[in-house]
Amino acid sequence: MAERVSIEFTVEPFTDGAPGVHVTTTIAAIEALGVSVDVGPFGSSLIVHQSQVPEVLSVLSSTAYANGATHITIDTAKRD
């Protein structure tokens, strides 16, 4: 059974090359949990132990919406 989970997410509204506060504060809040976030051109990703998934998703969604997000797309997958 895999113990790591990859999480990919996009926080909208999306502006190419100019992430808003709804994006930057969300990434900072996740990184404050000790998790490294890989920021890509159209979304961000991270890999965590499966026990961290609930906390990361909670922080991600609550921080994004509190800072003006209108939509969040999240994709998760178990990793080997």
C-alpha cells in the first residue's frame, strides 16, 4: 500500500505569470506545514505522506477561499 500521495491543484482566478494573493498565500500556508510545493505554469503540486492529506487539503481550500479564490481544482493520486 502506498504511503505517499501526490496532490496537484489550481487556484482560480488564474492569471498566467501573475499569481494573485489567493494563490501566493495558499502556497505559503501549505509550505508553513513543512511541505514543499512545486509551482508550475498552470498549477502547483506536492507529495505528502497520506496522513498529511486531510490537513493539507483543509489548509489549501480554507486559505484560497479566504483570499479571494473562486474555484479550486484538486487532483490526488497514491504514489509508489
